Amino acid sequence: RMTLELQGVTKDVAGQTWIHPTDLTLAPGSMNVLLGPTLAGKTSLMRLMAGLDRPTAGRVLWQGRDVTGQRVQDRKVAMVYQQFINYPSMTVYDNIASPLRLQRVPRAQIDARVRRTAEMMRLTPLLHRRPLELSGGQQQRTALARALVKDAGLVLLDEPLANLDYKLREELRAEIPRIFAASGAIFVYATTEPDEALLLGGNTATLWEGRVTQFGPTPEVYRTPRDATTARVFSDPPMNFATVPVRNGTASLAGQTWPAGDLPDGDYRAGFRAPHLSIDQTPGTIPLQVEVDGTEITGAETYVHVIHDATRWVALVPGVRRLERGTPLTLWLDPAHVFLFADGGRLARAAPYAAAAATAAVSAAATATGTAAA
């Protein structure tokens, strides 16, 4: 079965470590998201998977066979980049067929595979057109089809939707999981956007400064981040943090308290995402006094930037809110959404709501697949 394994893979460039020792196993037919900010190491890791670069140390195994030194041309790998490229003088049909012609595949097989892939990508009515006669989304689907038609066991997608407008991104994001499910290949999809990772599902590896901080089912990584770095990567805008003392099973922030379970006494780092800071009081929430530092209106929602004891936070609230800088404001925080991290950033206590949701999500995935979730 098509399995990709990275065993202790590292990459050093000019004396700098770009990829720290990495162990990953990607299962057949799986969707795997590499999530991290720019320069986190996503593209470098994909190039090692593809064979475009050779690791400084470690091994890359494909179907149990060591392919570390094997050229990319000799592997069944397909890649689609952020800057998608089609041949402007060729029709959509010829663009999709081009890699098969290079492989000298018989004409009848080429025709069958092109038409099957075009149907999967909803391009059949457009096969006679040229790329400049297509919309941006149709052009990107053509580039994806050219990668898929190769019947590659490993398909690498490096931020393939980043240059499309919002509407086209949403259209393709919705279609991509269907395409992946139909192909049976291992897919690796790099993105900087947590929302995109959640929408695509599958598994997510969070990256930060060349390290994979966590890998597992996407809902589990989001709901129960292993450490504060993972939580920061998997939050947009970045997670809010505050120092919180815990004494006798009670956590406190700005004079407000809530149960902290059986955590040992000490100072912890509380983390909470922007949507869980509210302008409106709801049952169970605690008040926090802040000062407005600015607002960003996105349409149906507003990002409210605030300062609390010299610490900057961001709240995401519904509706259009025009708040003047320097305005005193009360925000309401639900402790059920607060993570507590110990020394070194290790997760000490997941948010009670998040932990329950993660358990439910993983159980549902295990029931759907008939296998135990990792």
C-alpha cells in the first residue's frame, strides 16, 4: 500500500537548520495539511518528500522502500504550486494530456485518463478551450487535473489557492476534499490559514521554525494543541495569552476565578482564541477590563484589538463595531474555552469545551472509518 514515511529527516542549508529531525507517516488515501506561517518550513518539507532535495540526515521511505537518493523524475509524484502554470497555446485537453505524452503513454490510454480526470475536475465542457479563455478557478482546476492525471501516489499542493480571489478559493476549497477522496493518492497540502486546514479535514501537521510541533486528526490538533506554539499556529488571529496563577484548584485572571481541576499550584499561561472574547455577557463568562487599540471591520464581523495590562489581545465579535482608540471596554471570557500551558509551553489543561469536542470529533471519525483514531 502507498505509504510515505519520513524517518529522522533533517535539512541544513549554509550552516542553518531549515528542517529539524522529523518523523511522519502518511497513510494511503489520506489528506495531510502542513499548517504554518511563512518560512515555517512547509515548502522545504514538501521538497524533501518529493525528492527535489536530499535530506542532510534521515530517510524517506515509499511503500517501505528507501527512496532517499532517488530522483523526483523516478518517483510517482505530482506537484501543484501557488503560481499555477498552464501552456497558453494548448487546449485544456492538451494541457492535461501533456505529462502522459512525455511518458509515451499509448494514445487510447491518454484519452481515457484525460477524460476521467476532466470529469472529476468538472472540466469536461471546457476541454476544447485554451487557458486564457478560462476563469482563474478553471485555470487552477486545469493545473490540478494535470497533476492528478499522472496517477501519482503522492500529490503535493503548495498553497495552490493563495493567488485566487475569495470566491474562487471558497469554490475550490469545497471541491478539493471530493477530488481527493476519489483519487486514492496521498495528498499533502501546505497552507498558512487555519480555517483552510479545518475545512479540508484529514490530518494536520503544525510547523513552526522548521519543527513539526504536532501531527494528528485535524479536529484533535485544533481542539487539544500539545503546546502553546501549536495553539498559536492553529489560531487566526494568533491565540491570546495571559499569565494566570492557579492556587488550590482555582485559576484567576484580573480578579476573576474559575475551577482549574487538579492542576498543581503555580503560574500558568492561559490561552484563548479571538472568538471566545465577547462584547456581550453570556452565562458563565467573566468580565475583563481592557482599552481599545483599534478595530478591523471585515463585513459581518469586527476584529477588536485591545490592551490589557500592557498585553495585546484580539476579540472577534459579530456585526460592525466602530470603537474609538483609547475607549475603556469590558470583554467577557468563557473559561470553558481557556487552555492552560505550563513551563516550556506544554499543555497542562485543555479547555473543557475543546477537550469534549475533540473526543466527539475523533470518535466520529473512528466510527466512520471503522478504525481507531490515532
